[in-house]
Amino acid sequence: MSNRTMASLMRRAKVDPMDCYQCGKCAAGCPMANSMDLNSRQIMHCTQLGEAAYNKLISSEAIWLCTGCNVCHERCPHDVDIPSVIEQARYDAIEKGKIRRKSKIFNDIFLTNLKLTGKSQEAFLALIYNMVSLDIFQDMNSVPHMLRHKLVSVLPEFIKNPKEVSNTMEKSKEWGKAEK
Amino acid sequence: MSVKENWEPKILAFCCNWCTYTGADLAGLNRMKYPENVHVIRVPCSSRVNPQFIIRAFQKGCDGVMVCGCHPGDCHYATGNYYTRRRFMLMKRLLEHNGIDPNRFVCRWISGAEAAKFRDVVTQVSNQIKAMGPNEKFREPYYLEKEAE
Amino acid sequence: MMKYSFFPGCSMGSTAKCYRLSLEYVCRQIGMDLYEIDGWNCCGATSAHVMNEVMGLALPALSLAKAEKNFPHLDIATGCAACYSRLKTAAHHCKNDAGVRYQVEKTIGMPYEAKREVLNFMDIFGTEEAMTAMQEKIRRPLKGLKVACYYGCLNVRPAAITGAPDRENPMTMENIISLSGADCIDWSFKTECCGGAHQNDATTETRPLVDVIIRNAVANGAQCIVTACPLCNMNLEMRQKEYERIFGTPRIPVFAFTELIAIAMGAHWNEIALDAHYTDASKIIAEAIRAGKEADVK
Amino acid sequence: MSRVGVFVCHCGTNIAQTVDVERVAEAAKSFPGVVYSSTYKYMCSEPGQAMIKETIEKENLDRIVICSCTPRMHEVTFRKMLKGTKINPYQLEIANIREQCSWVHTDKEKATEKAINLARMSVAKVLLNEPLHTSSIPITKRALVIGGGIAGIQAALDIADAGHEVVLVEKESSIGGKMAMLDKTFPTLDCSACISTPKMVDVSQHPNITLMTSSEIESVGGYVGNFDVTIRQKAKYVNHDICTGCGLCETKCPTKVISEFNQGLAKRPAIGKMYAQAVPAKPVIDPNACRKLIDGKCGLCAKLCPLGCINFEDEDKLVTEKFGAIVVATGYQLIEWGELYPEYGGGKYKDVITGLQFERLVNASGPSEGHILRPSDNTEPKTIVIIKCVGSRDPKKGKSYCSRACCMYGAKHAHQILDKIPGAKVVTFYIDVRTPGKNYEEFYDNTRHDGAIYVRGRVSKIYEEDGKLICLGEDSLLARKVAVKADMVVLETAMVPAVGIRELAGMLGIAVDNHGWVTEAHPKLRPVETQTGGVFLCGVCQGPKDIPDTVAQAGAAASKVIGLLNKDSMETSPMISKVDESKCAGCGFCVKMCPYKAITLEDIDVRQGPKTVKKTVAKINGGLCQGCGACNVACRTGCIELLGFKNNQILEEVDSLCL
């Protein structure tokens, strides 16, 4: 591949896109395929076609819907590590500021929370996410059950030294490989 | 001895008739380009290459020697290149023992279809030898004198 | 020697109450020691590795490095599939790629050599030693309970990281559960993804995933599903009411696999908070215990 | 004093445009031994050759160097040319100044320099060339055909029809191979048995063919024209000389085991014919199933046989025979897919079957008498999924290659289902449809018109729910996931080489590729020859192919065998190793090196002063030696020389480059 962006993507993902012969076994097994605007087979096709198609890929919703379950890679006859391609495509998307709205909200809340407490607080996350994303009533019917059985605590919990975590997170960003 | 300007190394390549020589022909057929300083000697099999030939080449003024054959397992004569492989592991050490940089001696597997690999290997070896400069060890005084002229 | 460093993960302290209590119960019974990693932190799943490559490796490595410092001779155990995957990935890359290890060590400011293995509790309870110990402690076998063992995706895949020998039809959990006397059904969605990673930010899209899993389990005769991951567990059971309304999905209790073992060992319901499940499980468990007693009498 | 002539070819402009040929010719005049040099537009052309011949006469040359294209191209041409002159054809060297000089370089100055160097090296070598003469070896006019499938049958018949004796060896108890299992053949849909059984009968009745069933090759010695082959005839426990094939034993045998011929879909007795039309039409006992042979408790067949043919004491026999040529036609088997594809159930679903199992199901002489029934419950399936490329085109789990026949027999299966089951639905999952053959595309077209649905995508998973096999695939043309609820699934699995091919190849000294397919001598120009002289191949053992190609290849192999056997003797290459017995110490190191077992140690008488003493020396068999030269290097005393590539010849080449 002559194109530098593509060459760099493939080096990082350790995948040769031309290994893929578009049989579709990956998409057939993908649990999310029907919700994706580009399914895993089409994602690989985008990487085969070059820069323009790749730009379409990094603007897609699909890369944010991948659950990383790896069933595509597991069953691929040519052992193409599709999750790794998607992962790298996401980093490229982040660098260009193209993140699916809901994913951005969720990930930002998650990482902010993590930075502050060193732990993820499932209930708080869900609550804040629902408010910011305007899905206010999502999962609300589970709340009484959770509170009754003390499945969530009312106050946020902290790990011993949250500072270490926030330091690690800050330093991680210094290496590049996608920001935010 | 100082390296003369525009110095070109002399590189000898022993190529087996069935794979590498065919690959070299294919490189020609495809009009691939590689340095002129490589000369091929055709042998039926890489296992035909007597270590004596290599010593002689260095002695007489070659700067690099290559032995190329079929990929292990693909030998036209079934097992010949396995002998080559073992022989030239020892050869490298022998050269080192004698004070010749073992990097001047290269053993590669190039099939009849790998014209591009032939070109790449030959080019790379040629550049490598060029960077190393002329071989001075092991040579008969006559050739050294001739070169000094 | 059944001793492990223990990485609990965030869910163990909250939503996975049943899992944690039953896990602790079983460990007490068989004399397995878990040493919680001092000062462990969240592994970052599912956001860190999505947003930043190094962060996705450094966060789990931070906990692993601490474990390595405190308990240099113990393998690391974790009960959550997502944590397992992140920890194992970090350990795998640090072990096999000197460049990654350098980056990670610089980032966390600690040395980390990735000398010890990261294990999930199926690996741990699946060892011969643990199996024998558990077998000895079974007091009231659960007779006739039909169980679908659900592994989820990250406990078995990717193969290069987990090293799981069979990714389509693994049997470790079945072997463990069969100790409890329950019958494990043969079904086809053991290792399909439940979409847990996107249960907040892509709820609509992940709903059908849970639906097909539960349907296949029920179609193959399962009375309950057991998992080895708090995220899977919550995702499979929390919204069943909603799925029933939307897809007509049948309702089915979902347990952590340690719960069934704990019950078979004689744990009291309160001890392991069995009533904290979203779908009532008391009936089938009581039935299984009763059948077990009858079989014993005969 | 040698008189060398150097002829430099322009090759039109191919050489001349980057190499100054005149300068090369001029420089050549100064080389030691050279008395003449010239250039010409096309040396290989008729006038070019005439010019060389004339010059040889005129200048009284005794050896020549031609600077032209690669020796792989025209060495043979020029050697033939020399046959008509006073020079021995081996007094020739070719300097490769086209492929390895003019075509790969651009700098004319440097290229010319290199061409001069190459010419000098060739001149240095040719000075040491010796006249060589071909010798001849006699040929045994009998052929051995290994494998009794349609390839072996065809080859045996063709060779026998040409008047040569043939021995056909088959490891099973009947010939017929895979073709005998099939129901119909694409694209004409003629009945496989109807076209193959007459050929099988022809084999059994042909006066020139000796049929050895239940036999395997034990060892192979010798060389082209003179092979010594030992064949193991496995015990049949039935005396075929008196057996009439009445079949009484078969019907009464109480032991029933899984039938391999019916692909596990039915049972067979422990004694019996492989199938109804078996040739020879006589039973054998399966020693792994027969109760009498296992624990001595039965022997019913022996009591029943009216002619007393049963002999439980029968033993394997070894026979050694001489052959002039060998044809390898060992065929294929289907890949064991169960272990490889856990996502397809790994074999736990009874109604997920292979293409060959389907052939038995749909075959009128098969277990269900031609009714397509589900193996699990013997009901007629309504929806059938056909999955192609299972094990083929799958480098991670199976094989990287395309099995070539599956697209067509997949279409045939679809056609047969639609034909036999009214209202049936057939969904074929494919990656590509490959129909390169006469009337193949038309057949595929018809199948689609018959109603077969083709979905482009590979199935990711098969699972059972509510008694249906659910096939999850992607319709990649719509980019949507599809789940087909099937009653039966047919997997068109990959062809893999027959078991034991590597051992057989080892005995024959032929090569197999990393999959185990036998390697032909040249993929295009020598497709039925192997690298060992006198050993030919045909059929699927060389790589997946369909019946027409197999039969065509069998005919081709037969014609090569006939061509060889029609000769009384054959010439051998003179460029082989030669031992200088006076120097040989008899260490035997070369014996171990030789890949062709061409070297043996022998005692000879030598005169030492007044006495005659015994001495052990290496002897080279000219028929076996292929001229690789491995023994030369191994020889401690330097007494073995490879004619045409002698040590001093190569050393001279080295020296002359460094001048």
C-alpha cells in the first residue's frame, strides 16, 4: 500500500488488509452486524480501497458499536485481526474528532469518573450518562431493586490512591495513539 | 590500502540450476534492474558448491560470495540444499576463524518464481559489500599488487 | 497450594454482590486464599482502551505491577471477563513486546515484568486440586436443575491472548457446575457476546443479543443460566422485564457459577444474597435441593 | 592446443542495445585458447547455426562458447546443432549475456564489461570440457499403476490397449474409487456407476492387466525402465481362485460394522464385497471386524460356503515384480472437518453431512435407495442448506487451495434436491462460484432457474434450535445477516490427499507439496511427469480436479508410459558423477549423501606391483544418478567428479572472473 496513512494503520494493527477475501464469515457471526452502518466485512473492504474509503470508515458509527468480542477474528479463514483494525481506526477517528455522540458522552463520563475516584461507579455512570444523553428513563426501573438489595452504594467509593490513576492516565496521553 | 573512488566490488553468486538460476533468468525476463557487479556461476545444485570454491574466490579477489538454492524442502534433488544449509553454517564460522568478515558470505534460498527476491537480495548484498569495502584478507599478493596500481 | 493475588474489579463491590459473596464462601470452604491487591484500580474497561491505546494497557498494568510487587509468586485471579481480558492483554503485550513494556513502565512509573499469569476463576476452580476440594464439600446436590453455562466472549477470546483451547464449545464451567449435581445442557450460545460493553451507550442495538442468548438457552431446556462475569450477569438479567415486553423473551434466572456451588455446599440464602437476583430463583433452587435430598434418601 | 571459437549473439537488439557485442567479440580474441570470434544477429536461427557450423570447419575449432541467452533456453538447440559437426555436443558453453546481463542492466559500459567477464568465464570453463557420450539402459516393458480409481483404471486400460502389460494395485478390496460412490456426474447428469462400471469390468477382463486388490506398495527400488517393486497383498481370507461370488456368506454374517463405502450412513457385514458392483465381485473378510479372527468365536461363513473358500489362516503375501514405468493415481479423500469446525457443530449434528455422504443418500444403490432422508430421523428434509468451501480456501482451519469440483457438484446437489423433493428449498452459501469447464456455467445457470437460492457469504455458525439447524450467514450483497432454518446441511468439504501419500512418495523418490499433493515436473509443460524418471502421475493425487480432467490426465500419463515402453532402451544424461577408482578410498561417505541411492560400494581387483589385491570403491549407477553433485563435495579424496561441472572447471570460472 503506497498511502502513508493506510500503511501506518496496517503496521499498527498488524494486519494486511489484502488477506481479506470478503467471504463474509465475520459479518455473519458478528452480534452487532445488523446495527452497524458498515459491517466487519465492509470495514475490511474500506481498508482495502484506500484513503477515501478509509475516511468513510472512521466517520462511521460501526467502529463505535463493535463490542470487541473477537468472534470475527476467531472464525476468519485468513486470520485477519479485525478488532485490531477497528481499534486503530477508532484512534484515528478520535484524532480527527469524529466520535459517535453517545460513545463520546459515555467514555468521557467514564474516564472523568475514573480519574477522580480510580474506580468505576456503575450506578453514577448510568445516572449521569442518562442525564447528559437525554435517555433519562433508561434502566430506571432497576433502581429500586438495586437500592433495596444494596447492589449499589449511595456514596461514591474511592480506591486507596486515586492520584496514581490520574497520573497514569495523564502520562498515557503523552504517547499519542489517540487523545482525549 | 585506501579505497579507490568509484570502486566496484566483485561478487560471485553460485546459483542452482533449478531455482535461483531460473529466478535470475526470470528477473531478466521481467527486466528488473540490479547492480552489474554480480556474476552468476551456474551449478546443478547448491550442494555442488564445494567450500573450496568460496575460499578460492576470496583468495583470488572476490569481495563477496553468495550461494543460492531452492527453498529447503523444495530441492530438485530432494535433499541437496539441506546439505548446503549445514555446510554453510560451518563455512561462516570457518571464514570468521580465518579473519574474513562472515558477512561477506551470504547463503539465500530463492525459488524459480522469486525474481523480485533475487533482485532484492542481489542489490542488498551488493550494497552491503560496497559499504564494507574491498576484501583484503586472504588474498594472494599478486592480486593486491595489481589492485594497488 | 491454592493461593492467588486477587483483582476484584469494580463490579464485585456493587452490582455483583451475589457473585462476590458466593465466591468468598466457596473459597472459605475449600481453603483457597485470595489476597486482594493492595491499592488496585479500575482496569479501564470499557472506555480506556477505546479512547487511548497506552491508557488501555497502563491502567491494568498498574494493578498488575502492584500485585507483582506485593505477591511476586502468586498468579493473579480475577472474576470479571472484561477485567480478565484487559489484564491479560496488558500482561501479554508487556511480556512479548519490549517496546510496549517500556512504554507501560514509563507511564505507570513502576517496573512490571509480567512474570505471573492472569487467570479467571474458571481456570482456577477447574484445576484438579480445586475440583477435588470442592467435590468433598458438596453437601446438598442440586438434582435435576438444568443449567446453561454462559462463558461470554472475553473469557475465551481472542485465542492468542487467553490461550483457551476451545473457543466454540469450552467445557470448563460445565465440569465445575456438574460438581453441584446440576445437569449442564448442550447449547449453542455459550461464547456469543451479550453486548455488555455497550449496555449504556448502545442499549437499543445490544438488546437483540441478549434476546437470542436467552432464547437458545430456554429452547435447549435450561432453567437458569450461569455466568463467570458480573457484567454479563447483570446484562443478561437486569433488563429481562423490558425484553419480555419488547421481544417476548422468556424470563430466566441468571447466576454466577460460584453461587450454585455455594448452594450445593450448603450456603444459606442470606449468606450469598440469593434474593438479590432480578428474576426469582427461589423456586427452581428449592426444587433442585428437594430432588437432591430425595435422591439421597433413596 | 585447444582451439576455441566465441560467437556473440545480438539477439536482435535484446542484447546489442545494452551490450557492445562487437567489443565483447574483440575482447574474446585475447582470451587464452580463443582463435576465432564473431557476432551475429540471431545465433539460434537457421543461418546463425549454419554460420557456426561453417566456422567450425573453416577454423578447425574443437570447442565453442556462445554468448547469448540463458543456457536453459538454447543449450539443447546448440547441442543438437553440434551433433552434425566434428565437435562433441558437450564441448560447448553458453555465456548468459541476455537474462543476466543486457536485460537487467542499463549502463552500457558496465554491462559490456560484465558480458566480457561472463564470456571469459565460459571460455575458461570450456577449455576443460571433455567430450561426453550418452549411454543407454534397457527397458522392462511392463507398467505399474498405483490406485484403482477412475484415473488408475483409465491409465491402465490405455497402456494395456497399447499392448503393454500392466499391474493395477488397489488398496481397497475393489477398484472404482470415489467415482463408484457418486450418484450422477455433472454437467450431463449421467449416472456415475453406468459409465464407470463398464470400465471396471474391462479392467478385470483385459488380457494385459493383472489386478491386485487389497494390495499396497511395500518398497520401490531401481530406476526408470528398471524398477523393482515389492507389493504387499493383504490377506483376504477368501480363496478368490475358487470363489464364485455367490454372496451367501455376506447375507448370513452376524457381525455388522459401519460401512466406509456408504460414508458411515449404513452398516455392512464383516465379510463381503465393498459394494454390489465391486470388481472383483468376490468377498473379503475385514480382520478388524470378523469375530472369528478377533476372538475365534463364529466361523459361520466357513460352515456355509459351498465351495470351502474361507481360509482364516490366510496371511499377507509379498511379491516383487519388475516394471519399466510407474503411474501414481492415488486420488483423494475428504478433509476431516469435525475437529476443524466446532462452529458448525463439530460433527454433533447428525443432519450436517458432507457432499460424499449426500452422494450416498441420493444414490439409488445407497442406504436410503435414493430417497433424500435426514440421517437423524429418516424424514424428508424440506429446507436444505449447502455450504461451499468448507476446509477449502481456509488457510487458518483447513487448506488454502480451492478444491475445484465443489462449485459444480454443489450445483448438482441443489439440482438433485429440487428434482427429488417437491417444494424443497435449497439455499447455497458461496464465496465465489467457479465454473470453468465446458457446459459448466450453463449447468449452474439452470440450477438457479430450477429454484436454488444462492447467497454470497460464508456461514459463520450452525446451531440447533427447535429441531431446526440454524445457519447464520451474511448475504454480503445486501450486507445483511441471514439465518436460514434448515432441516439438513450439506458441507462441500475440501479434498485432501489420500492417506499414506507421503510414505509412497518417499519410496518413489517423488516430491509432494506442503499439502501432500504430488508435484509434477513442470506445472505447465510436464504436467504428468514427476521429477523421478519413469514415474508419472494422474488424477487428484496431483491436486483437486474433476472427472473429465482426471480422465484426460490419465490418458496423458498413459501416453507417456507407452512412449517410454515402446523403446527398447533409453539414453541417459552423460552429465553424471564419475569415480576415479585409483583415488577412491572406499570410505562410503558419498553413499550416504546420494538422494537417489545411485552409489554403492563394490570390491574390485587392482594390480599393485606384481600382486592383485582387493579394494573397495564407490560405484555409480548411471541410470540412477541425476547429476546433482552432492557426492562431489562430500568426497574426501576428491575422486568423484561431476562431468560437465568438475571441480577444476568451476575453479577456472572463479579464477577467470577475478583476473
